[in-house]
Amino acid sequence: MKLRAFLSMSILIAVMAAATAAYATSEARVNPPSWGSERILSYAIYRPAIGRIATAYYRVLQKDYEGRPVYEIRYNGTGGNLSEASTCMVDAVTLEPYRATRKIKTTADVFFIDTYYGDGRIVVRRKQGEDGDVQESSLDFPGRIFDYEELIWLIPQLDFSSDDRLHFALFSTVGDQTILVVVRKMGEDTFTFHDKDHTATLYTFTLNMVRQSVWVQDIEGTPTVVKYDTGETIFYNLSLLKPEQSAEAAPAEPEAVEEPAVEEETAEEEEEEAEEEEESPVLTDDEGKPYIPF
């Protein structure tokens, strides 16, 4: 009886091991980006039940950091009574982060977050208000990891030449947690934005049990996110409004985009906004270095 139970348990373990192996994924490989000395992208942010709620601006600059080539990814998000700005400094080849800063401003207060990566440790400093006390926390993480602030730039650079799904570790300051992210390449997909169909490569993954979807197109020879569905909001790359960026539509049933319920902006207005160069986030000093007033 004990032998039968042992054999049954052994078979169960073998089946579970085989199932696990079948779903095993390779660690993500990164294609070194060719973003040039400067790159600017603008996104319209929609909430499906409401319409357009905000605008996101990204600016990537090529720099040197302690003798190493890096890219500095700057972000500005504006909408309603909330504004955000962040700067994420990443290695120009591996895209692994050195430092990320973030500022969140509301009508009532301002919050700062500063994250350092190095020597197998992640150090996070927080401050509420210009004169608030600094709260510091840290955790050991000797492996390879990426920062949440670079996610929209990281996905298009993943190398799927040998696999259709890859995994990597991601750090988020929401709960100071490290997350194992498994990204799956789904193939070509078609979506609609301002009555025009666009075909792009779709990638999916899950963050904190919420499904994320990213659509990537080549723009001027560089893989670029043209749509990002976070599960709560949808980012649309405003370059889609330019005729030369519109891809041929596949014979599929497109999804509809709900227009703003209150204040509707025309495609022409959005295209003009996409051409405007946004100022750098306030999280840099006069020399362009990341800065938080600690």
C-alpha cells in the first residue's frame, strides 16, 4: 500500500515537472537600442469609460554616466489636478538601470521617490513635501533587474528570435516589490485609432494579476510602442495620426475607441500636440543630472 502510494506520488511529481518544463521560459535577452542622441514621443491617455484623460511625453537622451554610455528616459504626464515627472537612467547596451527618480504633484501636496541600483542592492528614498523627512528602505537583489519606469521602452527591445515568451525581473516602488514578468509574443494584431486601422506586433504580460498588452511597430527603423493597454488606461502613440506612420490594416474586426465624453479634441489638434517638444522633467539640475531635493 505504501509502495503504491509512493509510486502514485512519483508519477504526479513527474507529470507536474513535465508541465512546468513545457511552460518554462528563457531569461530575456535585450537588443541594444539604436535610439540616437535624442528621441521624443507623445501619447494620448484614454480611460475606456471616459475618453481622453491626459497626455504623456517621453524624451530619451544619450549621455555618459561615470564614464559609461547611458540613456536617460524622461517622462512627463499631465492631466486634471495630477502631474508626474520621472527620469530613469539605464545602461545604453543592457538597459539595466542605475537610477530612477519620480515626482508626483497634486493640488494639495508633492511626493518624491528616488531609487538607486548597484552592488546587488536597491535603495529607495521617499519624501513627502519639499521639507519632509526622508524615509529610506533597501533590499538585496544580486541578479539582473529592470525598473518599472523604463518598461514601455524595454518591451520593444526584447529579443524573441528564439522564443515566443521570455521572463525578466522588474522592480516597482509600489510596495517596493520585485516582480517576475513573463512576456509573450502574440503575433500581428490590428486596432483602430481615430478611424484608422493600424497593424502591429502584440505582446502580453501580467503585472500584479492585471493583464497588460503592448503593440509595437517599426517607426523610422526603430521598434516603438504605438499602443499600451495597462488594464485601466490605454496609451496611444500620437505619431499614429501622421499618415506616413499608418500601417496597412489586416482583415480583422477592429476595436472601437470611445471618444471623450466632455471635452473632445480633434485629430488635428492631437497631431499638433504630438509635434510640440515638451520641456524636460523638473527632476534634473542645471547640468541635466537627476535630482531630488533631499
